[in-house]
Amino acid sequence: MRITMIGSGYVGLVSGACFSDFGHDVVCVDKDEGKIAALKAGRMPIYEPGLDQLVATNVEAGRLSFTTDLKAGVAGADAIFIAVGTPSRRGDGHADLSYVFAAAKEIAESITGPVVVVDKSTVPVGTGDKVEAILKETRPEIETAVVSNPEFLREGAAIGDFKRPDRIVIGAEDEWAREVMRDVYRPLYLNESPLLFTGRRTAELTKYAANAFLATKITFINEIADLCEMVGANVQDVARGIGLDNRIGPKFLHAGPGYGGSCFPKDTLALLKTAEDYESPVHIVEAVVKVNDSRKRAMGRKVIKALGDDAKGKTVALLGLTFKPNTDDMRDAPSIAIAQTLLDGGASIRAYDPEGMEIAKGIMPDVTYCSDAYQAAKDADAVVIVTEWDAFRALDLKRLRQEMAGNVLVDLRNIYSPAEIARTDFQYSSIGR
């Protein structure tokens, strides 16, 4: 099949590369000339393990190409995926759909025959109806169908998630659109990946409901971690104890500094706005957003407490800046609020992250960036593990301590055991233990 991907960001590029690896002919379109030039030269605009090789293999095979020319890109396409950004709109938290609607308009002006247009972007309920209206108003003589096909990709594991999905949700109102989508996902269907066909609005809401539920699990275990610290319990054991119940499951029950990234923060806000618009409040999600926002600053205060309730004139080393490992994504990362809290308290900050520092420099200009964990720790009064990169799981603790001026170690990801740290002279603080 011939597939066009409008947008070559995280979702569009990963999806396009994976579709081409299945044998489809894929064209990725983007208005950013610099991004397209870099992709043609083999340089990725994002860090995602294995993506550079996947792109290179399929470009070489002639199945994957890149262009800024949308009209040429959609020519002869069986399915056109819209995978543009839907950031939170400033002021009210609603998803900004201007890029989606602009893409729909340009698609309508460029197509020459029947085609299925697929919303791959995360969009609020009813967006597909508006995209359909744009297509029909612009080109009423051409048969089109609009499908919602939300993505469920985890940054850092996106290629595996795409090729071995838990489910593929397809919201379609037309049988011929369903047939096209069956052909698009035929390689996965043959591997018994479940295709869940729903109405279009149901598919749109499913994406938001999934992310809100996962955000709720994270926030729940973080509040239980706080309670564990007060009563003398161990949150990791609590998480195991409830996670072994197959009605609950163990995933997303890892206590930490709060969720961030490109999905959970904006999707929970967009769900709240949709609920408000339809006068059907979702109070649990409201609480999740409020608790998560406050938690990030609370982690900064936790570090200050470990410093004796006084950060003024102290040096703090932050290990990890991205919202999770195996990505360079700094969007809504807990490190941002933690760093600001420490700076407000009078501390100076040294930091190291394996992939996120170039982006972080534009967000946190008052931080000193270092070449590795040990350089960051040099003369620091405290070291704080913020992101659980593999590179931080087996640090030479003796060397780390020798580099430091103080002995405070704050582990916000619980990657070290208290028993292990007890054999050192670190003053150790972790989450919920």
C-alpha cells in the first residue's frame, strides 16, 4: 500500500518508518525544510533507540522517503495519516488543533481520488467530525473517509510498541475505510495483534482515557509512597503486593517525582477541558493533575530538607534531566520544577543527562552542564538521581563520594537499595522507604 504521513515528528516518523518496514511504500511530509534535509541525510530529529537504523534500512530499500511537498506526497496514497502536534493551548489547556485542521485543508486541496484520512494525532472527541467536514466542504466531489487511529507508543520503546502492540484501535464509520485499515495493519493482524474497531468518537476518547488512567496509577503510588514514609512502610513492597493482583497489574506503580513528557500532562488537561465542555466532570483526573503538579516542586523541597533545610550556597548535582530514560524529551520533565525550586532556595546546580542536555540548555540556562555523572558530582553537597538512566544504576559510589564536598544522596527513582547504601557513608534519602 501507499501511505502518506503528514508530520515527521515523534509519532509520524516512528509510525512511518515502521509501516515501511512492513513493506508499505511510505512518504513522510513535513513543512520544516531543515528537518526533511536532516532526515534525507540520515540525521534523526529525535532520540529513539534503533530509529536511525530502521530509517536508514528502509530508505535504502526505497520504501521510505521524505519531502516538504504535500501535494506530491499524497499523490496516489491509499491512506493519509495526520500526525502533527496537538500541544496544550495556552490559557485553557485544550488541545491546539490548528495544525490538524490546516493539514486537513491542505490534504483536501491536494488529493485527486478516493482516500482514507487517518487522525494519528491525539485529538479530542469530535475532531474527526470537523476534519471530515473540512474535506467535504473543500472537495465534495472526491470520496473520503476519516478514521481515528490513536497511537500508544512509549518514548524509548516506540518501535517495539508499534511492532508488538497490545491493541490497535481503529475508529471508523465507513466499511471501506475499515477494509483499508485492515490492509494497512495486515502484517500485525497476521501476528495476532488485536484490531479493535469502534466508532470514531469512541477511539478518540479511548486514547485520553488510557493516558489518564496510567497517570492516575502513577499519582496513586506516589501518594502511597508519601504515606509509607510517614508510617515506616516500604512502597516498593506495597507496589509488589498490589501489583500481583491481576486486576491491578504491576506497571506504572513505580514511585517517583511525578509524570512528565509529551502525553500525560497535555492529555489529562485536554480530557478535563472536554469534560468541562460537555458538563460531565472527571474529578479523579482533576485531582491527578493537581497532585502531580505539586509533587514536582515537593521533590525539590525534599532535596532541600536532606541538605538540612537550607540550600543557600549549596551545590546540587542532578543526574538525569529528561522525563524518562531512553529519550531526549524534556517536556514537563520533573527536573525542571526540581531545579527551579533549588535555584529559588539559593543553590547552584550541576547536571548531566546522556541525551537531554542540548534541549535542557534552552529551558534551564542557569544550570552548569557536565560531561558525566562524576564531573557533575565534583564539589557537590548533594547528588540527586532524577531520571533512571541505565548509566546511573551501577555508579562507582566510592568514586562519586570522593568527588563530592558533602555526602547527601537523594534517589528519586529508588534505583539503589538502602542496604547497599548503608555500606557507604552517604546520607541517603529515597522515595517511600
